[in-house]
Amino acid sequence: MHDTLSSLVERALTGNQRPLEFYLRENGRLSGARVNLDLANDVAYLLAAVVTQRSVSVRALINYFFTNERKGGASSTPVEFVTLCGIIAAGACASVEASWREDTFTLLYGYADSSHLRIRGGVASAYRHLLTAAPEETGERLISLAREGSYFQQCAAIVTMDEQHLLYIPTVLATALQLQRLALEHVHAAPPPARKRKDFYALRQALGYMLSVITVVAPEEGFALMRESATWNDPDITWILRENLKKKRLAKFTEDTRTVASLLA
């Protein structure tokens, strides 16, 4: 598959984009249980490998990936997978080519507000590429997204940290902890009508597992945040904390989980 993909990407970079587009549509598996993220990342890595030498051609191809989406491609269709490839490729290329970053951050800001789960997942993947190359700059953008963005955008920001190896970078871990706090505070501050909306539900669901992902790497800070938020007497916060306490990844922290559970009783 990789030889075929490399050949199709090369043809696309010389102006013949349709064969690559059809290949991505056929193999994206967007309508299945698991989207083919390996394929999307392979495309991203192939483009990132040549972006410095062929910047104009790579940018033109990534822009092409968004063409059908701008015409109104529906969710969970092959068109959406092509858009997903464009989002991830933009992040991967910007991680290599610093001059792309400002435009890419603007692109990701917009797509982070998508109501489509897989598109937000693509945004998170793109941010992860950028975190490896520019953790401080990317962290600042994610914090701004979590502080000022919509619930969907906050969701994309916190889900970006669902990659444990990144959390061993000290600046990334500090960003992740701040993102969790900001998101929990926004949930707590949400008025009753907002709590019935799809975007709020998406954020709540993401927090229902992400807090434990961060806590495994930073148990002292993570459980301190759990204990604090457990005292807020907020039903959605209570649900979030209980969901995290169920995760097997926290099983070894017996005393800490018992303390948080007692505060929720």
C-alpha cells in the first residue's frame, strides 16, 4: 500500500490529484467503526518529508483536499476523509516548515469548532504534530482555544493531549494540566440551557476520560484537581469524575481514588 500511496502522492504533487483523491475516498473507511487514521498520517508524513523543497506544490495539494468540503461534503462520507487528510497534513507540514505555522493555527482554530467528531480528531492529530516541533507555541494556542473557544474547540484542545508520550515533555504536561482545569471550570460555569447542547455534551464526554489520562502521568496535580472539583457540587462535574475513577489506568492509585470517591458520596 505504501508504494502505491507514494506514487499517487507524487503524481498529485505534479498536478494530477484525482487518482490520490479517489484512493483516499476508497480506503478511508469513514463509514466504519474505525477511520483509517494510519492512511491519513501516512499522507501527512509523505508531504511533510518534501514540504521544505516543494512548498508550493504541497500547499496546493493540501488546499485541493479542502475543495470538495467547501462545496458541502457531508459528515461520515469519503469527502470528509479527504478533508481529514488535509487537516492532519497541514499540521505535519507546519511542524517542519515554521513559516506555515500561523496559517495552520488559523486553519485548525476554524476546524476545531466542527460538530463532526472525526474532524475534531483530525485537528487534535494536527496539533500533536505541532507539539512535537514547537511545544511552547502550540501550547499557547491550545490554552487560548480552551480559554476563549466554543465547547467544541475546548474539546479539541483537551483531546490533543490523548497521547501519553507527549505528556513526558514538561511543557506539554504543564499545558495539559492547565487545559483540564480550564475545561472543568467552563463546565462548572455553564448555564442550564447550555448543558443540553451537543457541544457541551462533547466536552463533557472528553473530560470523562481525559482527566485520568493526564493524572496517570501527573498523579499529584491530577488528583489535587479532582479533589478540588469534587467539592463544587456540580452534577456534570460529578459525572466526569466518576467516569475517570472507573478507568483501569487509575487502579494503582487506590487511596487517591478512594478519597475522591468519598468526596462525591
